[in-house]
Amino acid sequence: MSRVLVGVKRVIDYAVKIRVKPDHSGVVTDGVKHSMNPFCEIAVEEAVKLKEKKFIKEVVAVSCGPTQVTETIRTALAMGCDRGIHVEVSGKDYEAMGPLQISKIFAALAKKEEASLVILGKQAIDDDCNQTGQMTAALLDWPQGTFASEVTIDGEKVKVVREIDGGLETIKISMPAVLTADLRLNTPRYATLPNIMKAKKKKIATMKPADLGVDMVSRVEVLRVDEPPTRLAGVKVETVDDLVAKLKANGTI
Amino acid sequence: MFPASRYSVQAQRCIRALKTVQAEHAPPQHYMWRRNCSSAVMPRITSHYTIFPRDKDPRWEGVEMARFADEADVVIVGGGPAGLSAAIRLKQLAKEQEKELRVCLVEKASQIGAHTLSGACLEPSALNELFPDWKERGAPLNTPVTEDLFSILTEKYRIPVPMLPGLPMNNHGNYIVRLGHFVHWLGEQAEELGVEIYPGYAAAEVLFHEDGSVKGIATNDVGIAKDGSPKDVFERGMELHAKVTLFGEGCHGHLAKQLYRQFNLRENCEPQTYAIGLKELWLIDEKKWRPGRVEHSVGWPLNRNTYGGSFLYHLNEGEPLVALGFVVGLDYTNPYLSPFREFQRWKHHPFVAKTLEGGNRIAYGARALNEGGYQCLPKVTFPGGMLIGCSPGFMNVPKIKGTHTAMKSGMLAAEAIFPKVTAEDPASETAGLHIPEYEDNLKKSWIWKELYAVRNIRPSFHNYFGLYGGMVYTGVFYWILRGKEPWTLKHAGLDSAQLKPAKECTPIEYPKPDGKLSFDLLSSVALSGTNHEGDQPPHLTLKDDSIPVANNLAIYDGPEQRFCPAGVYEYVPLETGEGMRLQINAQNCVHCKTCDIKDPSQNINWVVPEGSGGPAYNGL
């Protein structure tokens, strides 16, 4: 029960208005406010809580991307992670990077760092893929506790309460395992200034995907990105009869 | 990581629960307020600890309030042009003279440049002094001004005014910049030089030594709930102590307000007068794009007695982007005036509409700016600190430029501080260093000459002919005599005192936004990217919760609903009973400071919210 790997992703802040690039190849990211993916914050908080409860000895924050992601790793370090790993991916590789490549990187790192747990956010708010945790578990052939809203360590096993469509499901899985954090797992702490200052002294190791034997070639090609169609104004009607008449005129019924 | 409190988290929760039970039995004085003249009960609006101190609040008993403290040589509040220039200059001097200097800069925005908003036509004078090699360093000054147009607008037509050399607005030699990007670049240069920059942390409190001099600042606390009680994630801010603290909060800074009172810095100057500037970025049709073109206008839609005007700059950064905006002097008298809606209305003028037709709006923001100039400059040094940049207010109003003077003031501050702060024995009377040399240097510099020369232009608008009288004055006394007239005109006094009661004024009929050129307020606010943690006390604090309805609404018809460019203030009907109440949508705030300036009751006190909240401007 020594080491936990936590994945953190740097995404466009959720309050920012997204703009599609004029050439429709993607969204504008230059100079736009970015922050840590909210589900990744919850994942970091859970890992740090487990360390405080003395179930694990070390929390390692991992992020993949260009130099800017080191800011995200620093925030994770300020929240309580012990050290960071920055897997350098930039340019075309970064734009094409998706859950498949990330999960390969995490699988390789989990083996290299001999982690007992890999905790990730359930999904990223920019692509909403909800795949990385599951793919990582599959590549490692480890059990997975996804959509976790409660995590309890019980000896060599982990009890996970999962949020599913039908309600809550409680499972017990053996470690090493992959967990993905859902919204109600915890309330992340703030990264306070004294901790940010201390975090500057914590180590962030840099490596490339090639060092882990991972090829970054994407199997997905983005053809085009468009804005969602503008919503037309709604029409208010006074009575049910009006509503039926409008729906009939519209051809809906 | 949790605060080392005397009690465990569970025990704290228990104590809090007990306190709530006790409070429920106590008469509800703090939590509800009854209006004198009606039986309606007003919900409490303000819960901030600056109005309701925590040492008297039972919910805060037993909460650990000790703060972690750290020492630096110089602490700078505000990562704008002034603060960053001061930091850079300090580190440049340290490098030249091979001395060690710890410079820490705190900035409330989540990243440097995110709260920066300006036209802007940058005069590179200060930049040339700071970084003579700015071009090689990649400073984003990509658009030299090629064309300069000035117009007086009427409802349908445009009267061109020749831009003669020597007129303050002549922009030959200047650059159109996206100031947010420029400030971001300055931040990168500062970090390279070793300045410690901490974005996302707001300076919330000034700290004082026993002898009354400034000791430093404390950053904001986090984890306070909307009703003012501590949450589980509550953590105190951090104290940063310094030999000298520089305050570069920009126009109408909230800590600066405190310092003016504390050290009586404004006893020999006029009260500052302001304007609000609203800005948008548009991607326009390529055929209409004229990179390097600068357009200014006065006149329509404002009447001749309301100071204000517009700007429209064509940027040259690879795409057909224009920066445009509208400025309204906050000494306006009609409470029905809405600067936002004047701005939206102005875009429909044929001369402006033809540039914007077929284009797309991609950004919006607003900020107050200084208009007082020379007459309103306070004392800028005090024991332990000094004021730099737009905070004391070095903007050259007729030139519509304040960035170059802000940067220069930061640099002069650094040059005055450096010998004192690196001296073996500072020989200071107070624990915090008092460095009046900064003010002496300012008075000898080109900032002072510039501001003195244009000092009478803005006040000259206070005459029967308003705008036209002012233009005649500028033509005669500035263009011909260069501001050498022996008199100094006065401003009209506090902006907040200028509003006439609503019943003496006519409501203004604004056209509905058409969704193509003009837009509604809420969709504009969404474009600013502004957001705040929802569960925190509103940072627009009211000294007295009863005054908005009793005074602002009753006499002035609630002008804050109109002058706030972000829709923070709304008068809504009470849920039960007759009457209205003020609703403060603090999450929308874009940190422009207009409400603090223009509130006729001076009841609104803007304080800083949790750090990294606020707008997310990108190159505005």
C-alpha cells in the first residue's frame, strides 16, 4: 500500500465561452483561461485524503501535454501530492491526444512506479470521453471502480460505492486497481498560497511518451468542429388548445 | 493540510451546530431586517466579514485564525503594467548591481492579463526605457498606427475633425495593442528575471506594524460560505511581509481606498473623477479591415453635457480583428443613463455599423478609468509603501492613454526603492520604509510634465456648451499654448454626488438589441468569461442593507441597475408583501469598480472576492 498515481488534465475553464477556430479544425485555446479539470481536482483530493488517513505513503500527480501543464501539476502538488511527472506531448501529437494514448501512458507509468492505485477523474470537461480510466484498467488488467462517490480501503481490497443510472452500486475490488472520481466523492480543498510556495520545491520529473514505450499515433482523425446550431427563441402559448394547434401546424403531431 | 485548529473537524461541526441552535432562539437581529415603513421583511444582503466582524460572530468561535507569514524585500499588489514594470525594474537593478532581492507579486486574476482591459494605443516611451530590445524579446506590439480619424457624430451623420499633429489624440508612432497580451508578455519577462508571481491570490488586507507603517499584505481567506460562516475547506490567507509594499491595483483599488483614509493621502488634492469604459472585440469582414487604423468619436449618442466617446481600432495580428468600445464619464447627471446601452446604441450609427456588418463579436468587458489627472493626484508615498499606476491615477485623459505613465511610475518607484531596500542600514524612522524620493522623482519626470500640460482639458467640459466648449478650449489652450496657461480648472467634485433625482430627469428610450450589432447585457457578460465561487459572501458589500431601497431606488430609481456593466444589481419584487428589494448577483461581477464609484449613497464597498474569480479576458 505505498503509491498512488493521480492523473490531472489541464482543460479550458468551465466558465469561459468556447469559440471555434475560423478554420473549423478545433477550438481556440491560445491565451484562454485554463484550469484543472474539476473531476481531476476531486481525484487529487481523494488521493491526498487517503494519504492523510495513512493508507498510502506517496501521491504522484501525472499530466500529459506541453509545458503549460506543469502549472496544473503544481496545483496538484499544492493540494498535497508529493511529486509530479510531466509527460511532454506537444504540437500535433497533443492536438490528437486522446484517451487511448493517455491510458497507455498511465498503464506504463503505473507499472514503472509500482502503484497500488490509479485515481483519475471520471471524464474531462473538454471532450467528455469518460474512457481513460476504463482503458487504463483494461491495459493493466486491473479491476476498476468507476464513478466512485465513496472509497474505503479495507485491507488489500477497496470498497467503492458507484453512482450508476439505477442508483448506487457497492463493489469490492482488490488492489491494485483503477478508480475514477465522480462529483460527490469529496469537496476539493483550495490550493493555498503557502502550499503553492512549498510546491515549487517539490520535484516534477519530465519524460516523453517514447521513454515509456508508448506510440502517440492517433486512430481518430477530427474532420471538422462546428458550433452547436443556435437555439431559436421559444414561443409561449396561453392554453393547452393553443399548444395542440401549434404542434399540429408545426407538423409534430 | 487542514488548518491546525484546536478542535478536530467533527468537534468543530458539533460546536457550530450548537451555536446555530442557540442563535435560533436568539432574536433574529443580524439575519433579517425590518423596513421602518412597511411590514415587509427584507432578506439580508451583506454577510461579508468586513461589515460583520468575525471576532463577534458566534459561528467563528474556535476557528483557527492564525496565518502563515513569509518575508520578501518588496511585495507588489497587482500584476498590471505598473506592478510588473516595477518588479522588472527592481530585478534589472538587482542584476546590474549583483544584489539579491526577493520580489513577490500577487494578482487576483487566475492568470496575468485576465483582468486587464484597455483600448489600447500604447505609446512605447516607457517600454523603450524598460526594454530597449522589446522587439527582439517578442513584445506583442504588432500593429503600428497608420491612420488616425476623429469624428463628431450626430444621429445620422459624421463630422470629420482633422487630426493635426500636436493634438493630444494624435497617435503617430504608437501601437495598437491587446493590453492583456502585452501584460502577459510583461509577466513572462518578469518571471524570467526571477520575480515570484502568484496569480489567483488577491491581496485582501493591509498589514501594519506597531508604529503604523505598512508591514505588507494578507491574501484572501478561502472557504467562507455565502452566509458568512466557515466551511469545512476554510483556510486563512497568507501574510506577505515586506520592507516596502507597492500598491498597483489599477483604477479605484480597494486597498488604496483604505490607505487614503489611513494616511490622509488625499488632503491636498481633488477627489478623483472617473469614467467607465466598455469594450468588445469583433472579427469583421476582411473587406472592411484596415489594419493600423484608429478611429475616435464624440457626440452621438451622448448629449453635449455628458462626457464620453468611442474608439475603434483595427488590429493587425493575422485575422481581421477590431477592438472597439465606449467611454462614459461617471460625472453624468441622469440616473436613467445606461453606459452599456449607450455603447450598444452607438454601434448602430451608420459610420460604425458599416465596419461591423457581417462580423462576429467574440469578447466583451468593462472597467472604470481615471479622468482626474493632475488635480486629483494624491500623495503617493507613506511609511512602508507607495502607490503606482492607475491607482493614484496617471492617465493622460485627452490622449486616452495611461499605460505608458503607469509603467513609468512603476519604474520610478523601483529606482527610488532599490538603494533603500538593498542598503545595509536603511536608516528609516519607521519599520516599513518611507521613500519620499519616489514622489520627488515623479515630479521631475515626463509624467508630471505631460499631466500638467493637459490638466485643464477635462475640466473645461464643465461649461454650458459642454463638449463643444471643451473642444474649443483644447484647440486654443492646448494646441496653441501647450497648457501653459497659469490657471488650473477644477473638476465638478465627487462623481457619486452628480446624479440628479430621477423625478428631475427624463428616462432614456434605448432601442432593443438586434442580436447582430447590439446585444443584451447577459449574453455580453457571458462573453467576459466571468465567474466566482458561488458559495462565498457577496463581495459587493453594503454598509447598510436598507439604503438601496430607501435611497437609491426611492430617489434615483436604482441607477446601479443601469451603470453596472455586468448585471450584478437588480431590483426585484419582494416574495411576500409590497415593495422591491435589491438582489446582488455577485457572480457576474467583472471587477470594473463602477458601483463603488458611482453609488449616490456611497453605500457600496467593493472588496476583493476569493482569488482567481472574476473575468477571464483573453487579450482585451
